Amino acid sequence: MLEVRNLSIAFKTSAGLKSAVRDIDFTIRPGEILGLVGESGSGKTITSLGVMGLLPPNAVVTGGEVLIDGVDILKLPPADLRKLRGRHIAMIFQDPMASLDPIFTCGDQIVEAILLHEPIGRANARRKARELLEKVLIPDPDRAMRSYPHELSGGQCQRIMIAMAVACRPRIIIADEPTTALDVTVQKQVLELLRELNEEVGAAILLITHDLGVIYEVADRVVVMYAGDKMEEATTADLFAAPQSDYSRALIDSMPSLGREAERLPVIERDPSGRVLSVRPEPRVRPASSGPIPAEADRPLLEIRDLCKSYWVKPAPLAMPVEMCAVDHVSLSVAPRTTLGLVGESGCGKSTLSRAVIRLYKPDSGQILFKGKDIAGLSDKEMRPFRREIAMVFQNPYGSLNPRQTVAQLVEAPMVIFADDDAAGRQGRVRSLLEAVGLPATAAQKYPHEFSGGQRQRIAIARALALKPSLVICDEAVSALDVSVQAQVLNLLKDLQAEFDLTYLFISHDLSVVEHVSDTVAVMQRGRIVEYGTAAAIFGNPQEAYTRMLLDAVPTVGLVRGGKEAP
Amino acid sequence: MNASIAGALLLAARKLLTAFIQLLVVATLIFSVMYIMPGDPVLLLLGADSNPSPEAIASMRSQLGLDQPVLSQYFVWLWNALHLDFGKSLTNGYPVANYVMQNLPRTLELAFAAIIIAALIGVPLGIAAALKRGSMRDTVLTSIATIGISVPVYIMGTLLVLFFSLKLGLLPASGYTDISRNVLEHFRKLALPALALGFGLAASIARMTRSSVLEILGRDFVRALRAKGMSERRIIWQHVLRNAAIPIVTIIGLQLGNLMGGTVLVEAMFNWPGLSTLLVGAVSARNYPLVQGAMLAIAAAFILINLVVELLYSLLDPRIRRKRS
């Protein structure tokens, strides 16, 4: 039905054409879900845009065919191609909120999509739109019809997008990372919905994702892409049972997976041109701390008692503001040299909690005992000595590094602020920090934009370690990274913990990652800690329904756990 | 639906209250500035050269209420101002309110004419440049806009007079005819000053429109609309322009506000008897009540225009209508 033959796409640059996708072939059969998986920069999105005829102006198709029922759509005039879009091929995007026009109601936008291809009149189109909303199981379809996108949650917006995509009963739906921006429980619902619609409407789905777990649970067949090339095409069962290419195997192995214990994650070894050479377990190259374990080892480094922080929000324009407890009587403790994993869905208050610990926010009540001293009520000036001891690594390494400063300046900045050492001493420490995070010494004089995402996160980690802190807060520190890069950074964090006696407060929405790094785990929901215990206890024998639901929603590869059936 | 109407009303009420407080602050500033400024209005009024007797000064003082404590003078002035009574002109005893009422509409008319011309030229140019980004057309239009911004209004005015009235003899070079006397002549005389003011504004509106349209064109939802199979033309007219309108309306509103005080040069050059002309004359004559009245009128017009612009936003952008309230 959809056949892509030897498709090549290149970007126009000042230095001529730069190839982005080379000789990709795949076929989607009616009613099938084909997964297209790869890391960022692998060319999977640009391939899908090529199939839709929606390439950005700086990209050109340099060869190949995209056949729909035997017709090469690349040769169609724009007007004919446009009639195919929406009617025969529909698309669902990664960021549902941004993919809807903010100034039209959702109902109007669905009606518009229907009327574009089926002139059935406004009233009929409205009725049909409402039926579609019922079909995608949106709560209160009438309200959704008259809501603006910003008034709905991300999951609801994605349901609107899906309703729009299936409005004209297309034969192919291209879903580009449809669940990446959503929480795991919402992701599960959206994937189930796609699967049902796939069966009901009979549309074939091209599911583009970086998440192998999603592929495993939903796709019938998989195409693996790497750096613009197709590495492998196989049925889902075959791919996970016996991956044929080195890259697929590497990708599967380097993914931390629920229930699979490993001290270190294997990483992908590449040659200088970026080709995958092999997957190897990354050996520990840094020495572990030789110093004696501090005497206060049995006392928690950080202890939070009954911490509260709330905001005042207005539920409606005319309503009185009501108190919203972002952090609601939270008590936790972290022993020195251990990692506390804090998990929860977006909006559960985990970031507010971390910002209260580092005292970016002043908590309303409760205690934060750091090395036995309560820092919850300290003034900015009294807090200053503690700032050396607590460091933070943020989610987005693209936003957290000042683009105008060199790496040396960035890493040195905390030492300058605290007037540590003389200039020469600081330079020496910058060098050893860069070495510790696995960056070459030449990196010091470069600027952040010259590094990849994973390398930037290493720079951010080096900066966090500049003042030899004892507590490092990692707020979604690996969430923006590709799986293979994530594996390297996770290994690095573990090494550094051993080398510098670090204690981590590791915040993440990704349960597999949290299971991999944590000694103890706290599960947060609506500002409260609903379950708290050792990682083994939480993941092996969850007590709370919410924890079980979270664990259940995580797409996992080939494992039976916690009463969950293998698909 | 009801909640959204209530929300919009509440928002409007809050904006109105804010506008009123702004006006009060401005009025207070205007009143105090007149006190800080050097020179005694009474001496000025009686003619400092004629060496007036202390009795004459004192009687004039009490006549003007200047012997009262400052605070009570302030409240009296404010109270009168609220009733549109700004006192009497020091030079001829004619009520200031009449002057203001006579000249304010002329300045408003000039400003609105200029802004309409600017929007009619600037918005289409900006859209045209954005849709062909990086092309020859874009380069030429953007360059013209840059030149337009850089040419001072008095040069533009001179060029217009040279061309349209001296060379072609199409339009009068300056002056004012009241609309009740001769409609055609009124607008013929309005044309050149409005064009002179409008050209420079058109340039900045064109640039704003271009960048705003480009920003919206790069948004995800435009790609999603294309994927729905919508024609490019419909995407632009129905979705891109409505989204891009929000910053464009902002700049048009701000510019219109600025024009209230920014017409000085053009009014002087084209002999347009507006508020600026009135204000300049009053300042050089130290005609305090007139200065205060004219300044207050300009400030009120500025605040009112901004209020209208802000309320317009919420019509254009549902996010403001419900979220910020």
C-alpha cells in the first residue's frame, strides 16, 4: 500500500548537499503497525516528512520513490499531493499542544479537518467531530469541542490530534513520537487507542519513536535506522529475540530495562566516522575513592521532615485563589554515598521538592536537615556555605550552559564565585574535572555549541562537581539524551559517585532509569510521597496501587514482572 | 460560555481600573512638574516688567487660588480636572477645556490617519516579505523598510511637499480647513502630514509583521495544518495571520499612543493646529493651566488607546482571555 523505495534525502548547505537519509526501503501493508526506530539525527523524522511531501525548504529528495497504491507521490503536482494529505495519509506529531492552533477551539479544528476533504456541511461535520471525540475516549466531549488547546492536558490534546487524523478514515497514519511528550500512564492509554483504531479503522500506522519499549509493545514489524541508513528490518519478535545488526543489538542492550539488574550499562563503540563498531561493557576507568568511609556514614546526609510548599492558583477567572500543595508533608532521608530516586508523573511536585532542597524556593513549613543542620529557614547569606555542598544538574544541557562562555569558564565559574584557589589552581582543577567526566583537555577552550547533547551534559556535571559537593541533585538529567548516550552518562554518574563520595537525589519520570541508578526510591503523586523504600522492594514488590499502575504502564522489552503479562 | 464572558468582563473591569490609576498618577506628576518648574505664573501674568505692586500680586494670587496650601490646590485641581475643568488660559482667560476640546480631535484625526496609512502599507509589505523569505523581493522590501525607518519625518515631509505640491501641484503644502466648511479641502490638507507621519511607521510595522509572520510559519501547528491537506493560501489567511496579528496590533497600538505626543514636528511643519502646536505655544508663554490641560489630554488619549489595544488582544488571543485573568 505504501512503498518507499531507495529514498534518499539531503540537506542543502553552503558546502553543497549533505546527505541525511540514504537508500531507505520499506513497505507498509494494510492494517499493519510498522515501527521506525532510531536515535536523534538518524533521519527517521525527515523520512516521514519526505513521505508526506512536507520536507522543509532546505531539504531535497535526491533519489527514490514513495509509492502509494503504485503512484509515485514525489512526482505528483502539489495540488494533487495536498488532496492525499489528511485524506489518505494523516499525521500525528510529537508535541500535541504545539500542533494545534492556539486561537481556535479544538472542535473548530476538527470540523475544519473534516470539511477539507468531505463537504458534508458544518452541522454534520460538528456531529461527526463529536462522535470522533467519543471514539478517542476523551472525557466530556462537549467541553473538549469548545475548549482551546491550552485548556486541555497534553494527553487530551494528543487525543484531539488523533481524532483529527482518523477523521477522514485515512489508510496510513504516520505517528511521529506520538507519546514522547506524555507521562507513562497517558502514553499507555494513547498507544492502546492507536492500536484499537488501527484494528477498527484498518489504517496502517507508521510509528516513529526512539523508545524500543513502545515498539516492542505496539509494532508488528520494525525498521531500525542509524545515521541516515537502514540498519535492519525485521518482525518485532525477531528483532528483540535475535537482532541482526550490531547497532540494533547495541540499542537494545544499552537501554536500562525494568527488572534487569546491571551494575553498568554497555555502551556503543563507534569509529571516528560514527559507524558502530561493537557494543562493549564500559569498564570502570576511574579509581574509586580511597579515603575511609566518613564516620557519620550511618547518619543521613539529607533528611527532609514534613516539608510543605504550596502555590496559590485560581481555578477559574472569578474564583478565589485556592491553595495548591505542590509538596505536601514530604519526609525523606538519603544516606551518604547512596542514590535516592524520586519518580512521579509531570506536575507531581518532584521538581518543586528539589528546588526547595537547594533553597531556590523557601519552603512553607517543615525541616531540611543537611548534615544535621536545618537549612529550611536560613537566609540567603546563612545559606551561602551550604551552596558549596549542594549542586544541581538540569534536564536540558542546551539551556543550562551559557553559550557565550568557554567550557573552562563554565566549569570554573562556581570556584570564582566562592573565590576558591588562585587562577592557576583553578585551571588545574578544571583540567582534572574535565578528565574525570571523560572530556579531552582540548575541550576547555571550546564553546558549548561545539559539543553533542551527551558531551554538554558531561560539562554540566563537571561544573556541578567544581566545588566538591557532597549532594548532587540530578533533575531529569538524562531525560533529554538518546539511549546510548544516556547509558554513558549513567555509567559516568555511578563512577563519579564512587570516586568523589557523592550522594545523589535523582529525579526522573523514567522508572527504568531510576531502578538502574537508585538505592532507595520514593514515588511521588500530587505532592505526596505515596511509597518509599529500597529500590528492590519498590520494583520487586510494590505495595501501593499507584506504584503498580506506574510500573505497569512502562513499556518493557520481553520481561514478565510484577504480575504483568508479557505481550 | 458564560464563564468566558464573565472572565472577559472582569478582565475589562480590571484594565479600566488600572487605566484610571495610571491617569491619576500622571495627573499628579503633571501637577507637581508645574510646581517644580521655575518662574512665577503670577508675575508672568501681571507682566514682570511693569513692576506690579505687592497688593496686586497678592490679590492675583488669591484669585488664582495660589495662596492655598499645595495639597488643597492639588485636590481642587484634580477635582476640577475630573469635571473637565482645567482652569482658564492665563493669556486671555478663555477656558482651557475649550482649547483642548478644539485641538485634541485634530491631533487624534492626524494620528489615526497616519496609523491607517501605515498599517495599509506596512502589513501587506511585511506579509509579502515573509512569504518569500530570503528572495530578492524580501531583500528589496526589507531594505526599503530600513530606509523608511531611518528617514526623519521632517525630511520625508519636505520631500512630500516638494513632490506633491510644488512639482505636481496636487495637494496643498500646509494649513487646515475645518471639515464643516469644506470636506474635500479638509482631507486634501490632511493628506500630506498624514503621509509624512505614516511612512516611517509603515516601515516599522512592515518589519514587525514580517518577523511575526515568519515566527508563526515556523510553528508546529502550521506543519500539522499542511499535513491535514490544507492549501497554503488558507493556512496563511486563516491561521498564520490571525496568530501573527497579536504582536502587530501591539506595535500599532503603541505607535498610535506615541503619535499623540510625536506629532509636534509634523504639526509645526504643516501648520496643523493640533494639540502639540497648542502645547508648544503654551510652554513658551508659560501658560501653566493650558500646559497642564494639554499634557493631561495627551496622557489620557495615550492611556485610552493602550486600554483599547489590550482589550483587543483578548479578542484575538483566547489564552489571555482566560488564563491571565
